[in-house]
Amino acid sequence: MKKRILWLVLLAAAVVTASLAITSPLVQNLLYTGRRTGGSDRVTGTYELQGEGLTLKEPLFGSALKEPRTVMLTGRIDQQGGEISIDLANGKTRTVVCKYPGYFQQEVQLPAGSTYLEVVCRQFTGYILLESREAGHPGG
């Protein structure tokens, strides 16, 4: 009987610990990291993120490019709180591509070298949907 009570107490402690861990910001960020669907290469595809209070920097589209490329970036940012930006990172240079809620479509020139489009969130609550495709190709 004592072993059974001890086992139940340990089980209850594990459940409480797990529920507290799930509410921590670190675990929330792990649970809500965006979902990327690949395109024809690492530069094209779609990305979707939804969550509350997210703080993260996540590379979405890009690669070590031998030559510059132009992509059409289309998206929607539904922002209820916090900060969000879509950045173009090339080496140590960072340029904000978009940081406002709503729908957008923009041609982005990706320079040669280590170049990535990244989502950067600080306590962001909301939803993001992005698509990167070769400029001149119709959306899918």
C-alpha cells in the first residue's frame, strides 16, 4: 500500500512539473516554432507560424548562393501583440523586408553568399503565412 501511495505522489509531482514546464517561454517557443514546407530548393517554399508570446529568430528561406537570385515574397502577418519582422540576412548585414501587419507581396533580391530570409519575433502573438517563389512564376 505504501508503494502504491508513493507511486501516486510521484506521478502527481510529474504531472505538475510537466504542466509548469509547458507554460515556460522556452517550451512555448519549442512548441510553436513555425512549419516550413519545401519548394523546389531551400530558397523557395512556404512557412506558417502561430503562437503567443513568441521570441525567436528562425531562418526560413535561403542558402549559400553562388549567384544573386530574385524571389517573390508573399505573405500575411496577423499581429495581436509583440514585435515581428521578416529580415534579409546576408553575412553580418541585416535588412528589414517587412514588419507591418497585413498582406504584402514584394520582390526580394538575394545577394550571393550566405543569404537567408528570417522571421524575428519578440513577444509576438499572432499568425504568419509566407511564400517564397522564383520571381516571375505564378503563386501556388
